[in-house]
Amino acid sequence: MAESRISEIRLASSKPEYAPDENVEVNVRFAIEGGLRDAFTEENWTKAYGSNDVSFKIKYGVKLTSGGFRKKEMGRTVDTYRKASIFWTRNPKLVNPMKEKRVWVQVAKNFEPFIRLSEEEVRQELFDFDERFVFGASDLGSGRHKVVAETFASWQKHDYTEAGSVKNGSGELEITVN
């Protein structure tokens, strides 16, 4: 299986300058690419269902920090997971008219279930991340600040993949507090 990795992490702020009494909003976007994503296919779901390997869980985390030598954690650290449940159904609402598909995947993000009709949509739900951080501008203090994100993800061994983990850090996002 090919190596898995975390894509380039994109940091986005709603605006570049904030007053000390405002809340800063930073979105952190990244995806898991490579072997793990490529192995999560309809053919492998069907094989996994046949061998009773019907649950896939990926644990991930995002930490936002600011500062140089003494990094200060900003907002709440995300440390959670996403779960994919592989199931068999005859539900007529899930019928793909192009083929006889019986094995489906339900992805749970923050305990909210999603069922998508294509492989790529399932992969996007499971392996694409967009986390929002909100914290007070007063936590940064006045002046110009550089904010960075650190991400990690890990998963267990399954019929279609080996156990693994990945980490990556982002570039800097500059925020000014007046």
C-alpha cells in the first residue's frame, strides 16, 4: 500500500485585523491523501463486509498555537474521531440504477450520520477536514501574531489497510490585534 499523508494545511481567517474585544475565527482545512484514501473503495468495502470487518475509525486532532519560542495554545484543541460503518441493505432509496450495489458506508462526523452515493463522496466525508477555532483577540494581545496549526491522524489495521498515523504542520497565518 502507498504511503498516506496529510495534505497541505490551509489556514483562513475571516479578516486580518481584529479589535481586542472581538472574537477571532480561524478555519483549518486539510485532507488525508495517499494509500489510505485510495484503499477505501467500494470493492474493498464489499470484501471487508464479507469478512465481518464492518467498522473503520480514524482518530484525528488539530491544535492551533501562536508565538515563537513559548507557544501558546489558541482556542480548544480538537481531539476526536470519525467512524465509517459498512452495512448491507436492500433499501430502494439507496439504489444506484447503474449497478447492483448492496454494501454501503455510513460516515459519522461528530455523531451525525451521512450516507453518500459515490465512493468519492464517502471519501470526502471521511478524509476531508474543516475545523473552526474561535477565541478572543485579547488572548493574543495587541500587535502582530503568527498562528500555526499542527494536525495528526491515526487508524487501525483492516482488511484493506495497515495501521498507521500521520502528522503535519501548517504555514503561518498572520493576525493583527489593534
